[in-house]
Amino acid sequence: MEESVKKEKVFSGDADFIFENSRTAIILTDEQGRWSKVNRAVEIDFGYSRDELLGKKTQEQKVTTEQTLSDLKKLWDNTIKKKKEVTEFVDVHWTKKDGTTLIHSAWEVPYGEKGEGRLYTGVDVTEIKIREKELLRATEETTRVMEYIGSGNYEKRISTGYEQHDVKLLAETLNMVMDYLKRSDDELKDLIKELATPAIEIMDGIVVMPLVGKLTSDRALDSMESMLDKLEKIKGKVGIIDITGVPNIDSAVADSLMKTM
């Protein structure tokens, strides 16, 4: 008999040791819903001492919000009322003593002789959830940026206000790529503009500009500016505009040419 009692005490002591030193937060509530026992992980996760937590109902705890109660209801409905097998734990949001959010991946089971109490266990997955959220947000932003790149628009940038270092680095790197593409695009446009409206000094003080193809009002304006800039740069006196390669000239283009003259 003594040996049996001794074994029971050893088992009880082992169970208490495991309960107290588990990294998983464990909360026992009585039939009235009061927190009757918590382990060290609860104090670490929440930032409150057990003296500040014990004896209060869940809805009375400072760590509890409306979101917490909603999460716990979902947890209880799934695992107890609906008798569903626990394949995915429920995310339960709490508020720590420092005001930040704590997210537990949690589950509950009935506790006590009549099963009116509850045994809650939760693993801190706050960093994982923040990372998942930031990765999703970064992926969505990256997709939009790629759509902009496909359309030739390099103005879009990704937000770099991420907490996760690697996600922030990815955003900064993509923004650098966008800056490079924009500079290259601007340089290419300038080159095309210069080639499309060449102002050539053929003799001392004489500039010729041959125009070929469709001449729009914008292109006519660019051509005239290029011609005048060239003449001013070389102190030229004569500017020749060759429009034999232009099939049609409308009134707006003709007006630009006349203003230039």
C-alpha cells in the first residue's frame, strides 16, 4: 500500500514538473470559469505574474479583448460542442502587459471531475503570424509592381515598412530595380527623342534637321526646340528643316514650324 502511494506521489510530482516547465502556456479554469492554475509559460507570454491572473474569469482578465473571446468561442465550439477532431489549432489573440498583441495557436479540452472546467494550451506563434502576414502583403505588392513593369510604368514602389528583415530587404531590392529601370527608360526615351529629331551642323553656323515619317504636334514641338537649342549652342545663323520625308502636315504642325521661323 505504501509503495502504491509513493508511486502515485512520484507521478504527481512529475506531472507538476512537466506542467510548470512546459514552454506551452497552460491555463486551468474551474467550473465558474475562473483561472485556477497557470504555468510559468503563461507569465512569460503575457507579462503578468500568476498572482495577477489567478481567481479571475477569462472575460475579467486584462489580457482579454473582444477578439480573444471570439477566438475562444470558436475554439470551444469546434473542439467541444461540435466534437470535431483537432487537426488545426485556433489562433487566439491576447493583449500582453506591454500592450502588444500575443497570438497563441491553441486548443482546449474539458477539465475536472465533471468536465465543467477547461484546460487551455497555447503556443506563441506571434512572430510566425506576423511573418506570414508580411509575406502575403509583400507578395501582393510585388504582383502589382510586376503588372506595372509589364505595362512599361516604372513609377510604382513597394512599401518598406516591414518588421521582418528579409521581407524588408526584398522590398528595398525590388525598389532599387525599379529605380534602375526608370533611369534606363528615361535615358532610352531621351535617346529616341534625340535620334527622332536630329539637328546636324553640316557647315560652320548651318544646321540641318531632316524629318521623316508622321509629324505630330508634340514631335514638331520637340523638333523645333532641338533645332533652336542647337543653333544657340553653336551660335548658328542658318537652320534648314527638311520635311520632304513627311507625308502630311496638318495646320497645327504648320503653325509650330511657322512659330519656329
